[in-house]
Amino acid sequence: MQYWTTTSRPVGEQFSYWREVICQAFTPLATDRGTASGRPSAAEPGLASWVRSSLLTSTNCAEVSSKTQTISHGDAELRRTESEDVFMNLVTRGSCIVNQGGRTAHVKAGGFSFVDTTETYTQTYLEDEAHGEWRAVSFRIPRGHLVPLLAAPQRFTAVAHDGTAGGIASVAASTVLSTWGNVGRLGPAEADAAESALNVVLAAAAGASEALRDTGRESLESSLRASVNRYVAANLQSGADLSSSAVARRFRMSTRKLHAIYQGADLTYAQTVLAMRVTGCARDLAAGDRNSLSDLAARWGFSDLSHMNRVFRAHRGCLPSEYRAGRAGRAEGRRALSP
């Protein structure tokens, strides 16, 4: 996890350092501590602020604390923006006034809004007087991951969603906070699954059509299946329990759900695991592996040589011994033809 703080800098350098930090952690931005929506900023000369940031998979997750200020993504910043992203900003302390696309939203603590880096916007963050700061959890999401799921991609920014009022907005807020609280504890496969689920929930909160919700579900299942496949491929030789019940527990889903995400695929979960074992075995044989076939069967997780022979023949049309002999014979033939 990356961490920036202005408090390690001399008071006179804190504001300029803060401007560098927010651009590095988020996107090209300008910030102004002058009058914000009729409320003057704090009179103190420094700017006590910090940012914690960690990557999920392609979504950057961050928590921010600072003082009253207006943060702008104007024309100059837009020209310097290298990626197309959407920011979901959940205010946890203080409040924020967001302007984009001719809309203005006043987001109170517990609420969230979206901004799109492909257009200009401003966000005026107002500190909570009791604590002398504002805080927000901010997720930078690749635009192409979220916007295609939305029913109205031109009208979803600068809209206040109250995460304390119940319904899908509360589910989205809870998902964001839970993801932020666990981002450092997730393995690659778990992070992929969490990111896919996050995108679908945020799209639902921002306004997804029925058709796009279906697309979101299909995308989520495809992403979950890919994550499971990566986990299985990485653990075929580790001795890990790859039964459907064990893998379902690993991904915090029911066994029924695990089987369901393979319904739209060419192979069931069990067939996928066996196909991966055969592919690994065939790859070793093709590379000239000279270990006994019994050792090869144990390495790739077959119960015994007979099991490997049966499955290998079903997938490749021959026994592993015949596959090895055929590959060796072709290699010998190529050597004989070489000048």
C-alpha cells in the first residue's frame, strides 16, 4: 500500500506537495484553498493531508483526508490526462459539492457520486468542523469496465447517492467500504472476483438497464470463471484440494454457484480441471520428460496411472505412452532430415 502525507513537509511546502500528491494518486487535478461555496477555507498556513492507496486488479482504491478545498479537473488537466477513468467518491466525513455535465450534487457523509475524467469537473470538499477534516474513499475504475454497463452513460456523473438510506445505494456503499477494508488481504483470483462484483454493484447503483444488468451478470460469471481457472491452473501440482466444494469455499461461494458459472462454458468445472491436467501432462511429454508415467500421473494430480491413461485417451485419442513415443519419433525424424 502506498502512503503519502504532507505532515512530513515544512508547513510552507505542504500545499504545493499536496497538489503533486493528488495528481500522482488520482488524475491531473488543480486545487484551490480559497473561498469554497461561500465557506472560507481554514486559516492555518499548512495543509495537513494524507492519502493511502492500493491496487485491486485494475481499480485503484484510496482513502483521502484533507482540509476544505476545491479540486478541479479543468481543460488544462484534461489535456494532460492519459487514461479514461471513472472515480467513485464515497464521503465518510464532511461533505462534497460535485459539478459535471451541467449537474450539481451535494454529497453528504455516507453518500457517494461519480465523476468522469474524459470531461471537466470540480469537487468542493468541505471539512467536518468537529474533526477539522474531510475524508473520502475514492475508487478509480477504468471507464471501459463501468460505463458499458450503464443505461444512461451521459447522465450518471454529479448525482448524489445516499448510502445511508437503504436500497442499492447502501449495498454499493457497503461493498466499497468492505473492498477498501480488505484490499490488502486478497489474492489475485479473489481480487479479480471482487473487482467484477464491485463493477456490477456500482453500475446497478448508477443506473443499469435490464439488458445491461444481464450483461453485467454474464460479465461477472465470465470473470469469476476466469479467476477460478487461473487458481486451478496455478495449483494443479501443489497438492491443493481442487474439489468443487473446496474451490467454492476458497472463492466464498456455494458449490451450486461454482457449477452455475460453468453452465455457459464448453466444459463443466470437473471437465475443466481434467482438461487442464491432461494439457499439463501432454506439455511435459512433448518437452521430453523422462520420468516414469506413474510419477507424471502423481505430479498432475491423477489418482493413479490407470486414471491418467483413461482420461488422457479420452482427451487426446491415445495413451500417454503412445503420445510420448509419437513425439519422440517425430523429433528423431526431424533430426535425421537436418543437414
